[in-house]
Amino acid sequence: MILIVSDETTEMFRPVGPKELARIHQLGDRAFPPRLPSQPVFYPVLNEFYARKITSDWNATSPDTGYRGYVTWFRVRAAYAARFEIQTVGASWAKELWVPAEELDEFNANIVGLIEVVAQYDGKCGGEVAVEHSRFTCPVCGYPDLCDEPRPAVGGGSYEICPSCGFQFGVSDEDRGFSFEAWRSSWIERGMPWSSGNIAPVGWDPAVQLTRLEAK
């Protein structure tokens, strides 16, 4: 393994999904996890625009990632990075390095400082969201993927409609007078149907959802 000792660094980015990000956190935010057998090359990219485009166009549009994607930023010792030829993939701004998977340990050893998340995209919630953004659980039916807090601490409702039970926060309750409990009972009596016009997520189970509320 070659470890280059130098103060000179090169800024790089990498789009990742939630599973890879979780592995990065497990490694102390100082290394990228090993590649899978089907992934012979590791692709860091050389500008934020390109990383954001991959994240928004690919990670945040895939059901495999839960429609979530993250842009990570990190620095690599410049003398080490210079060993790799810069690859331009299509557009002039689409620049990346091709690091063989078997050299990833060496690449990780030449990362300086921490790997940081600088942008987050959520395809279900309109695209780019705050880096610390998380989804919320419906207090009526337990659906776990609401984009906005149903009843923010500042007051009022989010006006988001739960795609599972159809409750609209700030309308079903404040304007129409339904309590969470009354709406839930009605929804259960109707057989707990998926209320959105879009197809329910794969594996959606309304009975399992309700156990989330019971556990609170």
C-alpha cells in the first residue's frame, strides 16, 4: 500500500444511497466500504454539479434506495489522486476517476479528514431536501414515509395527505373536525385501503404500520 504524505489535497465527491452511507458511518466517516463482486470499479467524481446530477437523476429515482440519495464530499492526497487518469464521461463536466476495487483500501488510506454529506435528495419529497431531513410517521395509520412533520411544533398542519389512510393534516382535523382516532377507526372498518391514486409501495402492510403506533 502506498500512503502519500502531503498537505496538498484534491476535492472529490461521491453519490451514495442510504445503505452505502450507513456503511460509511460504520467506518467512522473515514472510508468507503468494499465493493461488491459485481462492482469492479470505484467511481469518485470531481465536481459537485456532476455528483448532484447523479444523485438526483439516479439515487433519488430508484426504489432500491427508497428514493433517497446523498452527495458526499471528501479530500484525497493530490499526489495519490494524480496516479489516476481523469475520465470524462459524455459531457465535459462529467469527470471522474476509475479506481479498481482491489485498490480501494489504498484509496481510503489517502483520504484526508472526514467524508461529509453536503446534499441530500428525496425523490418522494420533491427533490433536494435539508441534509438532516428525515421522513415522518403518520399518527393516524403509522405510515412511515411522510415528507413533512404532520403537526409542527409551531402549530397548524402540514397539509400533506397521507397516501396510506388519506388523512390531510390541517384539513381533515381542523377544517372537517376528525380526530386521529375517529379517522383511524373509519379507515380500519373500510378494510385499511391504500388511499393514494399511486400504486402502494412493494411490501406495504397496513397492519404492520399500526403496530408502530402501538409501540409509541
